[in-house]
Amino acid sequence: MKIRNFTHRYLNVEPGQEGAPPPADPAPEPTPEPTPPVETPPPADPAADPAPEPVSMFDNVPEDWRTQMVESLGIEDDAEREKVEKMFSRVTDIKSLAKNYVEAQKTIRSGQKTDAGLPENPTDEQLKEYRETNGIPETPEGYELQLADGLVLGEDDNRIMEDVFKAAHEMNLPSEQINALTNAMLEARQREEQAYIQQDGLDLQTAERQLRETWGHDYQSNVNMIRGLMEQLPEAVRDDFMSARLPNGMAMFSSPQVANFFADMARKVNPSATVVPNSDNPLQSINEEIKKLESKMGTDEWYKDAQSQKRYQDLVTARDRMK
């Protein structure tokens, strides 16, 4: 088989091709690439509606949007509600409100101070707007104090506060600060008064103990004489005089020295008050009692009766002072 194939190939060689290598096989023809299918767009739906125009919320804002905004905050305090209403009244529309909010947030996040204060020479309009924004009344009389429970301004305090309000208004102090300062002042005064009351109690106990030791059995009569002497003061100044205080803060009549002074003065002004305080004719009553006691002198009963002897001496002393 091999010889036959070889001979067959050999015999079919053309002249001049002897010994040449056999011709190469022809190259295969390239396979053509497939053509992609052409997509055909779907036919338009003739029944579809055109896209609606966008509706702006600003076209449907109610006229009372400011009132609704304030009500949504649920502010119960009337004064605070009025402040917020004034703030919204200066906003022209919702767009301005949004702009103000964005600017405020930028300022807060940047750490800048939101209140730039007043210029050196503000106009009336700038001053008015600043005061409205910061809770400052238009006039000094516009300050409304909100005192804590138990705190009250007296008549003298109200007169003083009139000048305080004027100074505060010139300094553009908000009502909130004036309220805080006034409450602090009244609370400090209240604590001071409580301290006085406690100290008065201690001083009175000390004075009473010392006077009882000094006056002995005459304690109550001396107290009554001092009271009687004070009753002679004009009623318009009596209470003020009796509630006066010494420079160290002690109540005047809690001082034993003061009490001794007025007890001695009472004896000089009205000597009979120590012995016959309720007599219409004290000199006559004193003489009658002296005569009665003198009738007992020289008896054993008299020498044993120390109380009658002291009574006799007091009557004679009072009689001599009345001369």
C-alpha cells in the first residue's frame, strides 16, 4: 500500500517539479461574523396622558400660616407667645422663613455668636428691632416682674425699682435678667430677715437672763415701767422707736444696758409707777401706805417682815422723787 501511494504520487509530478516539496494545502476561507439583529422600538401608546406639571407648595400656603406655626409650638405663657408672634410677623413668607432657618443653622454650626449686638450709634429702627428680638420692653415701664412664690415688693421697693428699670432699659437688659436680679435681691433680703429673727431670739434670752439676775424681784415692775414710758411716745413713732436697732444689728431693747437706762428714766419720770402704778392720786396713795407701815414699826412682826420693810423704802423713795 505504501509503495502504491508513493508511486502514484511520484508518477503525477509535473516536469520541472521533480524533487520539489508537495504543495501546501490551501488556507481555509474565514467564517463571516453574524450580523446582530436590529432592535425595533415599540410603537408609541397613542392613549397615554402627558406628564403633569409639578405643583409648588408655596402656591398653597394658607394666609394664617404664621398663626398656625405659633400654635404648633404649644406655648402656654402669654408673654412668650407674644414674643414668638412678633418674630413671625417680621417674616414675609415661607421662603424667607426657610432662608432664615438655614442661615441660623450655619451660624450655630460655625460656632459664631448669634447676637452681634447693636452698632455704636444705632438707628431708632435698629434699636427697636434689637429690643424686640432680645425681650427688652419699649419703655422702662414695660418691665413685668415675675417673682417667685413668697417674694413681694414693698412700697419702698417699688419706688426703688422705678430707677432700676430706667437704668436697666438704658443698658438694654432683657426682662429675663431683671427678673433674675430682682428675685435674687429679694431672696437675699429674706434670708437676712430670717437670720435677724433667729438672732433676736437669742439676744432676747440673753438680755432677760441678765436683767433677772440684776433686777431680781423688780424685774416685772421694771418691765412694766418701761412699757408705760413707751406708751407716752407719739403713736406715729412708737412702733418704729421700739423696733429700732443698734449699729451692730441688735434690737435696741434686747440690750441690757438700754433696758437699764429706760428703767431708771421711767422711775424719774414717774416715780409712783414703781409702787402704785394704777392709782388716780399716786401721792395720796403712797402717803397712806407709808403711814400704815409706820404704825407697825417697833413691833416684833415688823422686824420679821423683810418684805414690808423693802416696801416702805420703795414708797419713801418714790415720794421723795415726786417732791
